[in-house]
Amino acid sequence: MRLSLRQVLRITTGLIVLAAIGAAAVYAQQIWRGGYGYTPPPRFPTANSFAGSFNFCRAMFSSNRREKRGWDTDYPGADLNFSTRLSELTKADVRMEHGTGGEDDSPDAVVVRLTDDALFQCPYIVMEDAGTAYFTPPEISRFRAYLLKGGFAFVSDYHGQLAKEQFDEEIGRVLPPGQYPIVELPISHAIFRTLFEVKKVPQMASIQSWRRSRGDNIERWNFERAPATARGIADEKGRLMVVMYHNTDLPDGWEREAEDPDYFFHYSPDAYAVGINTVLYAMSH
């Protein structure tokens, strides 16, 4: 019998709860249960971070205005929970950092500046609230080099026409559209069936907007109430370098999965399906 991702996550979550009750949870089953409003300092890579395993890398970038929190939106919960689920649902060797003082191990999810040498150790980076980005010349130069050398950027959680136009303009300074045009990704694209079959780009709001609106999928900056879209930028050989999921807050489906059961079961399976498919596609192409 083949289980859907929604069924797998339901079973896995049940096992996590039972394990927690029995005080026997293993490191790969630790789901972050933080709260809204607190962001710890960025955790930059250490000398031990990159050792041939998967590290979730979040890009730190400059912004010129505020919608959400900028580069650290949903940090660190989305990063930690996604890494945990990736280790459970695939055979990916996710890098763990050993706890101290009896604490459990946790994923070695790191933050990298676009100007850091460590960026080039990350085959995959996540960018949130990217519709507020305003790259500095050094960021543009290094980001372009990173992408053309084989890097991949997953862009999500930016909403509305203003954010779309701003990020399109900024990524166009990195990858000139005359040479690297932005294209729509049809649902038939291989990225949507790398592991799980995704039948449509899921549209989801942050848990705060979802609660305020009593269940609306539309984030509050999406004044046009436009649908979620998936677009990409490829190099000359057709390798996708940037994938942009606009008008959908996929990382909140990762970060908030332990906060509200209704939100989890409504959004998290689809958010993980798209996220895991994307990272597997990026790592294999």
C-alpha cells in the first residue's frame, strides 16, 4: 500500500508524540516548537558545518523596506523543521550538530551572507520575504557567481504585485533577463514530481493571517488576491538556478506545524511536498 505524504506526516507526527511522552524521541524527530515574535541571533557556519552532509542554508540579504521580517522571516523554525522532515522522509544525510549538557542533537541549519565564502559550500539556499530585497553591488557580484557556478536559490513567502516587481528587478540585476529570462514553470515540470506528485502550487498564508481571516489562504500583502505561481530562471544549459514560489508562504507550513493541528493538516503536507521536491531537484540537476 502506497501512502500519501499527508498520511506519512500524520503517522510520523503520532510517533513523535508517543516518543515524546515516553521520553525516547531521537534527534531526527525533534520538531521545533518556538513562538512568534522571538528570533535568535543568526547561526553562521562553523569549521565543522560542511562535512559532506546536507545543511539547510538560509541567505542573509539586504532589504530597503519592511513587510515581514526580511531575510530572517520564519527563522529558525522553518529551517530546523524542514531539515528534520527531510531526514525522516528521504534518505538524505542531514547534518546534525551534537547537543551539549544532555541536550538532543539538532540539524546544523546555517545562515550565510551573500558575500560570504561559505555561500559556495551551499548547493541550495532559501530566501524569504525576498520582495523587500535590495542587493548591494558586492551581493550582486557574489550571488551571480554562486548561481553560475552551480548554486540554487529557493525563493518563497513574498506576496503581491509590489513584492513581485521588486524581486524581479533585483534578481534581474544578478541575472540579466535578456540572457536569463524568468519563465513560468508548468505543473508538468519535473520539479513537481521529483519524489511526491504535486498537482498544483499550494497557496497558503502565514498562520497569523490565517487566524485573523479565519482560514483564508491569501496573505494580507496580496491585495490583488492573485493565485500562487511558480517561476524559474535557468542557465544556458537549461539547469534551473532560481525557483520562485510567489503568493504562498511555504516555509510557514514547515515552521508552524507543531503550533496548530488544523494549520498543520491543512498546509504542512503540501508545503513539505513542494519543499522536498525542490531540494531534491536542485541537488540532482
